[in-house]
Amino acid sequence: MSTSVYSGSNGRSTTIHLAGEVDDEALPRLRDLLDELGGGQVRRLVIEMREVTGLTPGAVRALVYAQQRLPAGAEVIVVGARPPVMAALALGGLGGTATLAS
């Protein structure tokens, strides 16, 4: 499966869709999307990961950094991550501060 990274917004909610192996090659696109979130406007970030087969440490760091840049009280929801991906997110620091949903 090839890597796919794209987003969509609806007001103050943004969804990032990831698929395939989110590796170092996909990292620049992921960072660009996360940088576009805008300071203070996004109150809810949904990260759709049902089709993700793996994440590099750099991808995990990018997601954690994006969460840290969101305004206080903003909600981060990770949807559909497989157990190995969920474990990588938890190890990277996202597990304790984001809602991990199946």
C-alpha cells in the first residue's frame, strides 16, 4: 500500500487522514499539513489511522509536536490505529494526552 496523507477542515475541527507506512518519505507532507493547522483556530484534531500500517519515530514526533501547538483545551482524537501503531503513539507521548478510539 502506498502512503497517503491529506486533511480536511470543517470550521474549528480538522481531520488528518493517514494511510500506508507513514515513513520519512511522507514526513514532509505530514509536517506541512500539521503546520497548516493554524495557531488557535483548531479546537478539535482528528487523526484517522485505520489504514496506517506503520509509523516512523519522526512521524510520531510530528504528531506530538502538533498536539503541543494546539490551544489549551483542544481535543486530539486518534481513530482506528492498529495495536502496533497505538503502541508507537503511546511510547512517543501521544497516548496519555489524546483520546485513542478504535
